[in-house]
Amino acid sequence: MQFQELSDQQWKTIRSHVPKPVKTGRPRADNKRTTNGIMFALVTGCRWREMPEKYGDDSAAHRRLQNWQERNAWKKILSGIMKSAHKANKTNLQKISVDSTSIPAKKEAA
């Protein structure tokens, strides 16, 4: 699968939704670089230790993924992207469909 890094414009859209670092301890790795690393690992399905060095430390990326998940950052990022697309008139609600007829029910639900 092909991976494309975040553009500066895409990063600008989501960076305000990224949790702020704590002010103690060692300096935090660059958020955009680490986010690209997280997305690389998720999109390509590679193991964390196989993440290219240009994205920084694989352990830091994995910890950040988990931390942001616990803090609902990914939901905030997705919401921000959707709002930004809506404001830019880049969404077409005519083509959005949620239909349970295409999703089979679990046997336990019957």
C-alpha cells in the first residue's frame, strides 16, 4: 500500500487537536514527524521496529499512538478534518449513506 506523508496544509488542519506535551521531562519528538510515523506503520502494516528512521523513535511513536487514543485525540482530529472539509465546501452529503441493510447482524443479536 502506498503511503503519503501529511502535507503542511494537512498538518495545519490537525495540529490544534493534538494533545499538548507535558512541560517536564525531556523534549518531545516533533509531532508532525511522529504522526507521519504512526500513520506509516498503520497504513503499511509494518512492525513498529520496521518504521523508517526518518520518522523518529518507533517506541515513541507507539506510545504516542496509545496515549492519544486514551485521550480521544484521534476522534478530535477526525472531527477537525470533517469540520474543515465542510467549511471549505469539500463535502458532499448527497453521497454519504449509512445503511444497516448492508451490514449483517451478529448471531447473538437475533
